[in-house]
Amino acid sequence: MISAFMSRAAKVLLWMTASIIAATAVTACGTERIKLAKSNPLYQGAVLFSLRCSGCHTLSFAATHGSATDVRSREVTNGPNFNVRCERPVTRVLYAIENGGFSGAIMPQNVVVGQDALEVAKFVATYAGRQAPKVPGVVPCQSVPVGTIPSATSTTTSTTTSTATTAKPPARKPAHRATKSKRAAPKRKKK
């Protein structure tokens, strides 16, 4: 409450200061933007990550802050901070997207699917771990290859080839013939 004994100039100054502080606070909220150019091929993955993963994960390149910063105030849904956690190769990220993370406890399975899942996986594998502290004996994330996602045609071809060569399993021989019972089962007649 403004005091009645305050001068008119002091009241105006107080109101102007409060207005400036309020305006600054309002304009500062939600102004962080995705740090990739729209021409970047991974931009769509950053947008999808921001839309679908921002509630639980932190990754500055997507302008998300979902991870807990203090263990005492953390919630069960706070996911890993990808600014400091390396997630490579890209197939590992795709596995987590499809299977609800690695524990399967909190993250929903298939939070994004199809081409969207591939875009998010490529984005996360490329930009995760860039702010990780340097630890002696640990390979920095940027030194680990991002990897590639095998195309559907190459997996089908390799699966078909491997199935054709291993269609008939090898005959199994008993490991120890000496342990075989001396009493053999009667032979059945073939009809």
C-alpha cells in the first residue's frame, strides 16, 4: 500500500519502477528460442523435441528445461538433462523413444513415431552432451560417433540373407554318451 505521506514524485517513481519490473518479467518468460537455424536439417527434430519432450528433459538447443536442477525438489517425471548426458549412437536414442526410455517406468513408449521419431533421435544424438563436464578417463561426447539409422531396405535384405543361410539348424549330438541310460526305449515301428 502506498503511504498517504509519500510525495507525488515518489509515488510516480514507485509505480514506474514496478511497471518496468513487471514488463521485464512478462517479456522474459518464454522468450528462449530453439538455437538451430530453420535451414538446419535437424531443426524439425528440435521443434518436435521441444513440443513432445520439454516437460521432462532439458536440452538448451531445443530451449527446454524439464529436468530437475535440485535433487530435493525433483519430481518423478523429471528426465535426464541432455545438456550434460551423452546420448549416442542415434540407434540408442531411437530405442529409448520406442521403448519408453531404458527403464520403461515413466517415459511413454512411442512418444513420437515414424519419421518424427527419426528426426528427434538424430537431433538428440547430435546435440546431447555438449555441456558435459570433462572427466579424466571418460571419452567426451563429441568424440563418440553419432552413427546412422539403418534403412528399412538394408535391414530386410540382411534379415532375408541371414535367414536363408540358417534355415536348417545343425544336428545336435549328445554331449556325454556315457551318461546315456543302458535301457533304451523301445523303437517304434514306422507305418
